Amino acid sequence: MPVLKSLMTSACERNCFYCPFRAGRSEMKRLPSRRMIWRAVYVVVRARRGRRTVSLVGHHSRWYHQPGLDSRHREILREKYGFRGYMHLKIMPGAEYDQVRRAMELANRVSVNLEAPNQDRLDQIAPGKKFDDELLKRLEWVQNLRSGGDLRASSTTEFVIGPAGEPDVEILNATEYLYRRLGLARTYFSRFRPITNTPLDNHPETDPTRNCGCIRRAFCCAITILGLKICRSRPRVICRCTLIPNRHGPTKI
């Protein structure tokens, strides 16, 4: 499925040690106009009409002191341009409850990137972020809203593997909790690669085999907890009808 990823801005008030867009980095910060983003998305959507669905990935938060701005982008795509394709919104730390609810109304999937399995590990790579209050609480809100029956958007998260020195067991214990208690559809793993002019630019790159190992173990966990099935026609691919959701109901891969 083709995916259009839209980074709403490279300006950020956070100072995560591994991120190229951290507040302490001197590179130019860009905030594209809403007109520019709408036009680009509209052109892509029209170009692919009648073919496979275009997916959208963006941020929904109070980033860079601009609360609600991202929500207006998504409302215009849904309501003005009539976009009915798959939409994935990222909910950033500190998003308010009403923002989370609105994101779930607009999107097929929402995500909150935990980055680390607990507060101690998070402090080593993203000081200032509160694991329970700013991150995990948002995933709990998503699950509660989904359990109410009115909203159906699925949820995911992502971990950064390596820079905090966490063992695999911590990552997998957190993954199991997220699947069992918070109904996540998927956990993603991003191996650490150092970025110049960041506090971790001298930290060694994470071995790709470790990242692959986390992915395999997480899928085994998902098979046990969520009842994923192996596609008979594509035996190396693990599928579940909610892995890529449709706004009007589950869609099988």
C-alpha cells in the first residue's frame, strides 16, 4: 500500500537526544503553510484515484506552541476534500484528551511513540518526557475511547532500540503489557543510528540483528495474545484484519 508521510513541521520544543529535530539542534526549522500541505496531498490523492489507497501519516499534538493546528489539516482533508482513505495520526506527548478523541474521529489509526520501556530508560534518551503522564496515559485514553464503542481507530507505538542500554526483556515485557492491557494492534522497533550534532552522536549504532530479533519476538507475542494468523498464500507474512484498518470496517491485507 503506497504511503504518503507528511511531517507537519521540523520545529519541536522537545530535546530528545537521538532526534535530528530536537530543540537544541541548530539546523533550520521549517513550518510549511497549510495551503502547501493541502495542495500536495490533494494532488497525490487525485493522481492515485481509482488505484490503491493513499495513506497519510502526520502529527496531532500541541507541538511548537501551535495547539490544534494539525487537527485542522486533517479535518480539511476529510471534510473539504472528501478524503476517505487510510489515515494515521501520531499523538505527541502532552496532547489533551479532546485532541486525542478528535484524532480518533478523523483517523483509522493513531499512535503514541513510547520510545523506551519505562521512565528510567526514557530519562537517558529523552529527558523531560514523562513516561506515565505524557505517553502511556494517552494510550490508555485511546483504549478507553475505543472500548466505549463509538470510536474504532486502532493504536500502535514505537520503541527506539539501543541508546538507553535496555535489555530485550524490558522491551518485550512492555510489548506484552501493551497488547494485553491496552489493545495495541502493533508495536514497532527502530534501531538507533547516531545523528550528528546530537548528544548521542558518538553512541554506537544498534546492531540490525537485534532489531530483527525484537520484531520476531514481538510477533510471537502478538500471535499468542491477539490471535494473528499466517497467510497461507504468503507464508512469511503475518496478517491480522486490524493491522491495516479501514474507516468503514476491518480490511484484510
